[in-house]
Amino acid sequence: MTPKRITLAVVVLLVVGVGTLFYLQNVGTRVNVIFKLPGGLAWDLGSTGMALPVLLAITFGLGAGIVASVMGALMGRSARRARSAQRQVDSLQDELDFLRSDVNRSKAYTKPSSDGPPIKADGTFDDLI
């Protein structure tokens, strides 16, 4: 085993051990959960209450789920924007390549105009404007 795996195993064992000890110590602690709503409305989860470790696990899970969904939406939006920008860059590159090849083809057949100076086509971006 590598030192990285050994360290990971020790950390996992410590987290699981502390979590197990917390659960065993607090499983008997009951909490009455009442949601008080505006207008004098309230919602009671039950007269026997809920075990503290279960309540904390549910709260942690809901928080992690909300954060994961928000971050997933943000990552999806940024990925869509990146794909759109990449498509625009590819399209502009294709257009530039086409125009460069068009300038190189027309350079062989272009005769200098008699009413103005000849056009110098060296394949730069300025030739395309």
C-alpha cells in the first residue's frame, strides 16, 4: 500500500469512528421539531421527537443536495457558454481559412488594374478587409 492510501484509510477510519461515537452518545437525545409558519400556523413532526443524529444527517444531506444542484446548474451554464464560444471561434476560423484560400487562388488570376495600383495579396488578415 502506498502512503497516500494508508493516510486515506486512517482519515476514513477516524471520521467513521467519530461519527459512530457521536451517534451512540446522542441516539437517546430526542428533539421536538416544530416548524412555525406565518399566520400562527405550525407543523409538528411528532410528539415523540426525532433523534438528534438523524436530524443532523437529514439537515446535512439536504444542504449538500441543494449545494450540489446549484453548483451543477452553474457548471452546466458555463459549459454551454464555453461550447457556444468554441463554435463561434471554429466558425470564424473556417471563414478566415476560406477567405485566405480565396485570396491565394485569386492572386494567380488577378491582373493589375489600369486605374489604380496593383493589390498586394500576401495572405495576411489585412488582405481580407
